[in-house]
Amino acid sequence: MAEVFDVDAPAPQPPQKKRSHDVIDLLEDDDVVIVAPPKKPRPEVVDVDAIDSDDDADDNGERGLGPPRPRVKPEPPRALAVAQPCPAQRPVPKPEPRGPPVPVKPEPKKEVKPKVEQKPKVELDDDGDQPMFTLKKKKKKAAAPSPARLSEDGSDDDEPAEPPPPRSAFPQWLKAREDAGDAPPLDPDQRRACDCIVVQSKNTFVTGSGGNGKSHVTRTILDFFEKHYGDQYSQKVAVCAPTGIAATHVNGTTIHSATGIGVPKCQEDFRRMHQGFRKELWTKLVEVLIIDEISMLSGEWLDNLERMLRELTHYYGRGEFQQYLRMPMKDIPAFGGIQVVVVGDFYQLPPIPATIHGETFQRLDHGLFHAQHIPKDSHTKKIYFTNRGYAFQSMAWRAAEFVYVHLRTCHRIGASEREFVQLMGRIRRGEARDKDYDRLNKVGAKTHADDAEPTEIWPTNAKVNAVNRQGLERLKDPPKRFEHGTWVRPFKNIPPYISVDEVTHALKTCDFIKYNKLVEPTVDLKPGARILLLKNIDTRNEAKKEQPLVNGTTGRILRWATAAEAEAALKAREVYLEDKLEAAREQRLAKGKRSHETSLERKLYEELQKLREHVLQHCGHDVDKQGQTIKTAGTLLPWVRFSKGREEVVLPALFDDELVGQGVAYVMQIPLKLGYAVTIHKSQGMSLDAATVSCSGSFAEGQAYVALSRVTGANALALARPVRGVDIKTPKMATAFYELLNSLEAQAKILGAPLDLGPLALRERFGGTEHDPLGAARGIGPGPQLTALEAIERLEPSLDIEEEQPHVLHWQTKKPSVAREEFGGHGVGSTTKGKGGKCFKCQQVGHWAAECPN
Ligand SMILES: Nc1ncnc2c1ncn2[C@@H]1O[C@H](COP(=O)(O)OP(=O)(O)OP(=O)(O)O)[C@@H](O)[C@H]1O
């Protein structure tokens, strides 16, 4: 029997009481330190299985809710005690439960064939708590009047509802909006972008420098789509970004949540889109997919997503009339016919390649540089997902035939600061010279006044943490400490040649627990402290009713919650987790899968087990003058006001990491960090009126440019350290890409051709040869440098391989030299300097500890 260890707790606990089914069985001989809260009956058959079959790969994927069910009354839970009374508490509004009561709907009839239309269900997003896309029941034509249309006495208003504007009415809608002064007028490039997207319904790529209004375009088209689609808006338009904080800027969700894929570890994880309501959603409902900050979404992600959408369309057909049903995959349009809009600047932050843990690396099939260079797990045969390449290097990009719109007017910085804008442009393109740095350093040689509340932007977590500590020290109240709890759970059916002890050791010492970058082991907080949320706790964005609380949302701690408020929040969360667990179990059983507990069930179960005890044992300790923890008997939870006014009690959250084929490591911690300073990665997409920036020690391409371009003008920028040439790293691939784009733009103007990319498409369109795809066009306009094309082709797919092995995408079929370069030496965790090796001081890659700038 697998054992469970609390990494932080040396003393084993007495064995737990025998319980009735397999999830519980896991705990029977455990050294679980934290006692489980009172529970209702658990799922009856659960085998925590390392090898998720394809259709079991629904970690974060399946979010179905079952029929109304009697709730088993739990034993009274241990009440929370507050360690210290909260001084001078403001009267507070009643706390809202974080996890809302789960809506209960009649059970849908069991689906027999894909063609049979499923009854709508309410589903929950992967790591959020809210239904992200709600499959609403179709409204009957003579629907009850909406509350908004009822007059005061409750009688129906006679005025007919305004019909939703068709897409072709966008220009009139925009004009009326601008005339009413509801939004600043769009510039001509922004208008062209909107026209391509809304009126012409084209797949569009909107790009431009930081502050040129890309997100503004997105918000404008979303406002229109809200009118156009009415009630169905949140189902017809999927608004996504690769990171939580980027998603907040466009009121969207992460692409991981929207697709239900979560954070993919293996290629197979993308098949989660086949699960439950996702297939319905993406084939029957979604018409437009908008991805903001596309530079951070890897080509590998985009390719997998595109393929999955085509596959779903093949099996279920698109829309009401099941268009493309059973059509050969190659004849189905890119992304299954969904209109795709990608927005971003490839000179900004690139995708972060997936980490391959040292121990996982050794499990790769005969090493990475062998057997077609496919990083496959030797036991499970799963193909690892490595998050490689820019989106424009993907086959999906080529297939989408994007129309390209380049926004060229900077709106973030005023027109009076033309010189500063041009300077930023040169930094973006890597064309800045010494005199530019001198000018920049002169502009930034100042210190902001404290009352301007400047946000500090630094490249590394180490420096950000130091600044945050200073910010905390400035507050008078004593700090309260929140500690993490960690534990591991090896899978039951680990391969026979590995012992449980070995696996347990591997899990306990894995990077996720030892060097967790998601949350700190201890977090000190005070009332009044500026904070940053680190986890999606409520991704609701329907009708923009309430501010979504997602990774990256900022706020301030107003005070400590009272015992009653904390208890109410905790209770609501527990009820919510129980319901969700029950629903996940029912959904699995309804499919006839009796023996495999899903990853989602595992996660919910763990959180439910540990939450209350974690709050009691790890939250709100005192800190002495030497910084040592003084354990207090009670507990404290922060009451936070988030940036747009929403107020919540914040509870600890569960973070987990599965080591493929071995088990799961868990960390529970309050999902907050101090927000006086942010890393450059977190700052992407922000517009700041006062920022203190340091680019020194930038390690990623585009990082320094992102940091410097957050400000609204030269006056808003203060430099913590002077900028030097070495700090600016320009992505070469992006340079090549934009060279190609600019050249194509010039040619397309002459040819009247739409802009799409990729050597094959270019060759077809312009009639060139393999080595000179723009051959024919060269006679008409200036062609791109061949080097630019070569650079882009370097990671272009090999079509032959894809045809031979359709499940293996080209990202896994690199030449050894390319693969080695990308993974760096012999895998992450090694001491190799370069991409794979980490500095043991700051945990960043690219330098030794001796050269550590932090
Ligand atoms: N047409 C416009 N008129 C006036 N202000 C605008 C216009 N377009 C954008 N803005 C403003 O300019 C600022 C920057 O816009 P936005 O955030 O959309 O830029 P971005 O291109 O997405 O930047 P980044 O790449 O840094 O995320 C915002 O404050 C936005 O409100």
C-alpha cells in the first residue's frame, strides 16, 4: 500500500480508522499527519492509477454536475478560533461564499451516440470554482420577460426588445458609441482590425508594440459581441490568454481553463477536450476564439489545440447542422471552423518551455535524443508536452491563414512624448544604441514619491521578494505568518521494478516541493498590505457581473476576518468541494468507469481532507523579532479588497503536481503574495502611472522591453538601476518573423493578397520554389531576407513525419542538436549552465550561482 507523507512533519501519526472504499484505502496505512475532516460517504471504487487511459485523462477536464442528491449531514466540524481579536474592525458586509452553491439540474439522459444532442448541464471550470461556460437551456420563444424589462409594479413593459445588431452593423454601433463618448475613438488601424474580425469574420492576427491598443481592440470587439450574441455571449465567444493575469486584462480566462485541458503534461492531456460538456461547447456553441498575449502561447500548444478542435468537429460536426461531420480531418478547416483571433506582440515575453524534472528525465524512452527524438515516458509511453516554439512557427498558424493587422499608434504614452515612444520602439526591435541607453537612463534617473504608490518591476522572484519584505516592514501592525503544508501520494500501480520508497523519495524531493515557484513556504502578511493573488479562485466572467479573481489579481488586505466570517467561508468551501466531488464521481460512474478515480476527484478529495486542519494549524501564527514562528492556537484569515472593489475572505488553496507514472505531490498554502513589486512576467499587459523598473539580470528575450513599456510616459518611469545593452535581449525569431511580415505587407498591398504565413502557403500563393518561396513575388516587391525564412523554417514541421504518425506532432521530432539546445544539456535539474541548468541561489536558469545577479 502506498504511503502518504507530510514532508514537513517528521512524526508519523497513528494509523487511521478503516474506511469503506478505495480512496480511503489509500490512507489506511498512511502516515497522514493531518486528520481528515468529517466526511460523507466517499466514492466507492477508486483506484488511484498512474496510467490514465485516454478517456480517463480528465484532470481538470470533467466538470459535470449530477442530479439533486441528498446531502449526508456531516458531523460538526472543528470550529475556527481567532488567534487575536481584530482591532478596530470596520463593519463588514456579509462574506460571500467563495464556492457558490452548486446549481442542481435534472440529470441529463445518458448519451448514447455523439449525434444525440445532450441536455444542457452546468459545468465547472478546471481549477476555478465557477461554471465558466454554462450550457443554458434554449430559451423558448415566448420567454418570460427579463427582470430589467419589468416596470416597477411588475407588469411587462410593452416596448419590444431591441434586436441584436448583426455583425455588419458594427460600424454604426461603433459610431454611436463614440458619439456618446462611451469609449475613446479607435485609430484607423484599430478600425481595420475590428472590421476584419467582426464584419468580415476572418481569422485575424492583431499585433503592435506595447501600448498600441491591442487589448483595447479586443475589449471593443467583445463589447460588440456581447450585444450581438446577447444571452449566448459567454458561450459563443471564448476569450482566453495563456496566463491568468493576461486574461484579467480582457475579462477572459486562461486557455487552460477555457479548454478544460489544464496544464498539459503529455500530448494525451489535450484529449480532455473530448470529455463531458467540452465537446459540446467547442463544437456546438463556440463561434469565436480570442487569444490575447499570443506571444506566450507556444506553437506546440496551438498545434495541439487546433488538431483537437478539428478532431472534435470530425466526430461531432460543427454547429446545429453538424457541418463537417465525419469529413476527413485534412478537409476540415483550421480550428474546426471556429473563427480565431490572436492578439499580441512577439517582441514581448515568449512561452516558457515546460520543465522536465530530473527524475522524469531519466524515465524518458532511451533518452531524448533517440527514437525520433520523441520525449516519451518509458513506462506509460505517454509523449511529453514540452511547450516549445512560438505560435507563428506552428502548423496551426499556417493553416489559419491569419489576416495580419499591425497597430502603429502608441496610446499608452501621449503623443507629446514622441521621442520616448521612438526610443521604446528601438529597444523593442533590439536597435537601441549607446546614446539611446544614455537618454533612457537620464529619463529614469528619479525616485517616485511614496504617495504615488509606484509598483516595482524586477526580473527575478528573489528581488521581488526583498522589495515586498520592505513594503511589509513599513506597516505598523505585527505580521501574521501563513505556512505551507506539503504531502505526497504515490500511485498504487507503480511499475514493479520501482519500490514505493523510491517513488516516495522522488516525490518528496521533487522540484515542485523543494523549489515551488507558485507559492512561498511561509507568507507573512499584515492588514494594509498590498497583495497579488496566485491562484484562480473564481474565474467567473459571465456578463462581467463580478470581478473574476484569478492568478495575478491585485488587492489590499483590509483586516483579519472574524472567526464567524472565516468559519462561514470555510464551510461554504467544504460544501462546495463535497458537491463537486460527488458530481465528479457520479459522472464517472454514469460512464460505467468504476475502477478509475479521476485526477479531478483525487484533487477535490485531497483539498476537502486537508483544508480545515490546514487553516487551524498553519494560518495566522505570530512572528517574533528574529523572524521565528510562534505557533498560536487559533487561526486568522485575511479579508481582502481586490482591485475592482470585490471583497473576500481568502482561504488556503491546493497546488498539485503529478510526476507521470509515479504519484502526486501536494502543497497547500494561502494563495497570496505581497504586491509592492512584481516580476516582469507578471507585469505583461499592465499599464502603470508610476513604476520603478529594473532590467538588470533580465534572462528572457523581450523581458526588458516588457518592463520598460508598462509606463504611461517618461514621467511615470523611474529606473532602479541604469539600463545597459546586455540587459536587452531581443528574440531573434521574432525579428525574423516581423521582417517577413513587413515585407509581406508591402507585397500584399501590391498583390491585393491576404496575409498568411509559412513557406508552403507562401509558395502556393506566390509560385516560388522550395528554397525561395517568394520567388515570383520578388519581381513585384522587396522580398524578405532568406535568413528570416530560414530562421522560421528551422522549427517548421516535417510533414512526412506527421503523416506517418499523426499523433506525433512535429514538436517532438526535432533534430538532436535542436532538441538538446532547447532542453539544455541533459535536462532540467542537472548542473548544466545554459538553458537547462539552474542557479542554486535564485533558481533561475542561464547563469551559475557565482555569477548570480540576485
Ligand atoms: N484608440 C484609443 N484611444 C485612446 N486610448 C486608447 C486607445 N487604444 C488604447 N488606448 C489606451 O492605451 C492604453 C494601452 O492600451 P492596451 O493595453 O490596449 O495596449 P496593448 O497594445 O494591449 O499593450 P500591451 O502590449 O502592453 O499589453 C490603455 O490605457 C488603453 O485604454
